[in-house]
Amino acid sequence: MQTNFTAEQLADPHVAEAEGILRKCVHCGFCTATCPTYVTLGNELDSPRGRIYLIKDMLENGRPADKQIVTHIDRCLSCLACMTTCPSGVDYMHLVDHARIHIEKTYKRPLINRLTRGILAMTLPYPARFRAALGLARLGRPFAGLLKRIPALKPMGAMLDLAPRSIPAAGESARPATHAPKAEKRGRVAILTGCAQPVLDPGINAATIRLLTRLGIEVVVPEGEGCCGALVHHMGREAQALDSARRNVDVWTREIDKGGLDAIVITASGCGTTIKDYGHMLRLDPAYAEKAKRVSALAKDVTEYLSTLDLPVQDKKNLTVTYHSACSMQHGQQITMAPKILLKNAGFTVRDPAEGHLCCGSAGTYNIMQPEISEKLKARKVKNLEATRPDIIAAGNIGCMTQIGSGTAVPIVHTIELLDWAYGGERPAKLGA
């Protein structure tokens, strides 16, 4: 793609990066076939290629974002299926990140939209606040239908619909501690506690710690670690996202210096994609660039790490598991086979759904901020998953689990919970007696 940025514009390293990304696009349109919003809406401006044109025009002309570009960028799920498909290697992820930062700086959103985004940014990354908000949601749930009939308040209604009926008690796995190996020590890792996941499903990290310690891995839950910053990063709130990244880099660097780390194990693939990008996010910060690069290199999805431990093959079980590959796993981190191989070796019959490359519509806060598109994607995903006639659905991201679980009666559990069970741990509570 030909670009016409001035030398003055290109002096800004962010603009220079965007220009390099834009030049790689050859307008081939391969991305349109795998883009969930284009497949759903059929609008060229809701495809990666269309958004690239809008971003190019906005940045090249150095103008503030307007309603049209905000509408179409907001509809992007950041699922990154386009990057998996693109034959030219267009780095759409960092381009749309830059566009969102530009929007946040130059566009004044309508009041209700600003308030909704502000509530999400001040609540979801903080477990105590999030837990309190879910408690209050019980009081507001009867009004969800009314809120969804008012266009500006639809996100509030969607938020209430997604809130669980009951909130599990806080688990021990979220508290800072060192969990000693229960077999001969063969490694040391830190585990990301996260923000929403320990509130919605503390059993995920509990299962991870149980399995890893049984395998001889020391697991550290570090003091001071917090939200990875993904949620606010995708809102264009750059300063808040970078503050989160710096805090976690400091925490994990202390652990690296104290006793060494073989990996930083992550059980929410959306967080994993962001943490693996810390090196890029902080590349211009001289105090953090090298430390962030080291942290990103150590970040591993839990299935990625388990694949290095040579788990023994288990006897066949009479259970069919359909594996849902989160977009952040397959497109963001390019991890496709490891979870399925681990499940097969653990004795499960594993099936893939049709259209496995398409997003379920969760995408961080997308199912709140874009509820109509999200519902269509969820219905399509659930239909494809149920068509495989599974006993269980497995996934590696809490957002996907919440989204899909709200549309099916088939139990959906984290991949690590099944692996923990198969290798001597507890049966996942969601599977019943």
C-alpha cells in the first residue's frame, strides 16, 4: 500500500511503525474471509482491509478520529484471525492498537459510552472491585431487559446478563505464596493470578498449581502482581496499560533475580497474548525495554509449558471433549496443537468444531460494548460446538468460557482442569458427580 506521510510525521516512532505496517498491505482481501465482523455484517469497512483504509486516511491526514472510524474500529474484536490468514504479514494487531490510542486521545465519545467504558476500566482489572460489582449486579438484573431496550444503555443490560448468578468464594490460589513441589523438583515457575478469572473461576489456577506441583514444579504466586493490562490496552488507554505492564515486569523480574524462573505460566490466553507483547509495548521505555523483553520471552500458556514436561499417555476415557480454541490462543499466540495433544494423551476423545477460526464474540469487553454482534457470533459458535455432540467443551480463556457457557447446557471447563483430573487431581465441579 502506498503511503504519503511527511518526514515530520515519521519522526514519531508510533506513526513510523504504523506506516511500515500499512506498506505491507497489498489489498488482497484474504482477511475478509476470516474476519468475524465482515462475515456477520458484510460491510467492507467492518473488515480488516476496510479498517486499514480508514486508519491510513486518519493518520496520514493527521486528523482527529470521527464517528465513522470509531464505529468501525469499535466493532473490531481484535481476534487477529486476519493476521493468521494474511499472506503479506501485515501486523494488524499493532496497527489497530495505535488507532485505538489515537481515538482515545482525539475523539470525545457520547456521555453514556464514556461512563460505561470508565466503569469497566475501573472495575474489571481489580478483583475486589469486580467481586463487589458482581454482587451489586444481582440487584440490577431484573432491569436488564428494560436497559437493553434503550440503545445507549444496551451495554449495561448486557453486563447484567453476563453476571453470574452466584460468585465462588475467593480461592487460596490467588494469595501470594510459594507452592512447593510434591515430587522431585524439576522446575520453578511464576503463575499469573489475573483479575477477572480468580473472581469468576478460582478453580482454574487451583488446578494448575495442583498439577504442576505434582509434576515436581515449584509454583510462585508473587506479591504485588496485578492485571496484565489487556482490557484497558484494547480501550486505547495506553498510560494505564503501560503502568500495569511495568508493575508486573518489576514483580516478575524480582522473582527471576531471586530464584530464577523457567516460565511465567498463564491460564488465560487473552492475558498471555498481551504479556508476550510487553517487550513491544515498552520498547521505547529505556528503564523497562530489556526487562520487558525478558519477561515476554518467559511468558507461556499453561498448555505450552506442559508440552515441555513429557506427561505420560493415559488410558482412554469414555468422554468426548470438543476443544474451543480461543482467538488469543490460536491467532494471538499461534498455539493450536498443544492443548489438543495434551487432552488426547490424557485419554480424552478430542473433536474440533466447524469454523473454529471464528471468534465466539467475547473478546474482552466486546460482549458488553457490542452485544448485538456478540450474540450473533455466540449463537454461531455454540451451534458449531454442539454439532460435534460433546460431553464436555474445553477452552483456555475465561472470557470464552463465560460467553459460550451462557449459550449452552454442555459443561465448559478449562483445559487445565481436565488435565489435572486425568493426572490424579479433582474432578471438575462443573461435570457433576
